[in-house]
Amino acid sequence: MVSSTDGVGTKLSVAQLTGKHDTIGIDLVAMNCNDLITTGARPLFFLDYFAVGSLKGIDGEAIVRGIAEGCRQAGMALVGGETAELPGFYKPGEYDLAGFCVGIAERKKLIDGSRVRPGDVVVGLESTGLHSNGYSLARRALGATTRKALTRRVPELGATLGDALLTPTAIYVKAILALIAKVDVHAMAHITGGGLAGNLVRVLPKSARAVIDRRALPVLPIFELVRERGRISREEMDRTFNCGTGYVVIVRADAADSTVRFLRRRGVPARPIGTIEKGPRRVVYRQG
């Protein structure tokens, strides 16, 4: 049995300011099930914890619809949860969410990174945007701290700032489970807070490093906007955001092309973004 628990962080503030609550539940499910599948496990069921000062004025039904939609995308059951009204603890209109996911895997087929070797290829799966990390920094950089600011249309994004920031986190479950049934995957990582360096390093053996080719990484407008308007260094961007790569798989070099084709056929943009080399365990960037 494999389990995971996580929340959505300050992305909740954007939902609360805009009054748009129907996608934040998808984020909640995604943060949990994307973590869980890095072991090769299949998600079975999900529970949520929804805490609020008062349900009055909050579309709780929309929140639960989003959770249910996330579970549908992940192919697992929403078996229940807890709704707690805590008057005096949360301000009017504020709420918090936490999720809990349980899955199953065969012990002999668990994926833990122990088989990663020099010469392997790192394949990156494109993110849908910020996902659910780095929102405190992103909101400051973009001035997205008021309802009015979030309703402004941003030409570079082709949407209002609020809609762009509420783009749901990608759920990679079905594509990844199909992939590991066909391809010998050596390791996987869900790229959340800490970026590629902070998450990919967890699945590397002590004698291997991941070398990421920055020229191969996708360039998404939201990250360029955050960096430029916030005058944020490339190093801080790398430490805080997924920067366009939401999930990675490590495979043998002779399986890299077929892995990319397999994922793209399932609607997941993917590309080789680096290689594994001999050296101390860490993630480094090869500058373009």
C-alpha cells in the first residue's frame, strides 16, 4: 500500500479572491496522485478535508465537483471526507483544503530510482502552468493580490490573470500507468516546490547526477511573465517553480524516443530534457 497527503497552498487565495472554486479541487487531487504514482503505484481512493469558517457565501458544491473531476481524471474513487466549520478561526470567504490518497503496487515492481544508471535519459512532461506551487512569489511578482487585478486581461497569457493562475494542475496518472506497463522506467519525479533540482535529486543514486539541458526545456508564457515582472533571478525561478516541466521519467537511452512518442499520443507533451552522468548526486543545468 502506498499513500500520500498534500494541500494546494496559497493558490487557494486566488480562488477565494475570484470566487471561482470549481477547479481548485482538481489541484488538490493532482498534488496527491502525481506524488503517489512516482513509485509505480495505482491510486485507489481519495479523501478530502475541507475547513471553513462558515459555508455561507462559499460554493462548497463547486469545490467538491472539482475534487470529483480530479478523481475521475486519475481513475480513482472519492470515498468520503470531512467538512469542518470553524467560526472565528477562518475569516469570511476563507477556507483550506487537504487531501489524502491511497494506492497499491506490487512490491517487486516498485520504482525507487535504484536502477538509474549513467547514460539514462531524463524525459520531461510539460506542465500546464504554475500547477500548485510558488503562488506567494508569483502573486507578488504579478501584483495579483486583489480581485480587480485578477480580472485584468493579460495579452501575453491570452486570458485574465485570475484564469491563468487558476489553470488546473495536470494529472499524469493514466498516461504514466500506461507508460510503465510498456516501458522499463527507472525512476520518476513529480516536480513541485523546489523545482527540478529539489525533486529529481530524490530519486538519484549517490553516484549519479542529472544534467539538464536548459535549451530543451519548454518555455511557458506564465513563467516568463513572472520572471520579468518580478525581476526574479533564474536561480530563484528554478528553486521555486516547475518552470514548464511538471513530471519527469528516467529511462534507458534506447527507450527515450519511444517514451516521448507514447506520451504524446496520449496528449501529454513530452521531450528529452537531460541525461544521467556519473558523479555526486545532484541536478545541474547545462546552459544554452
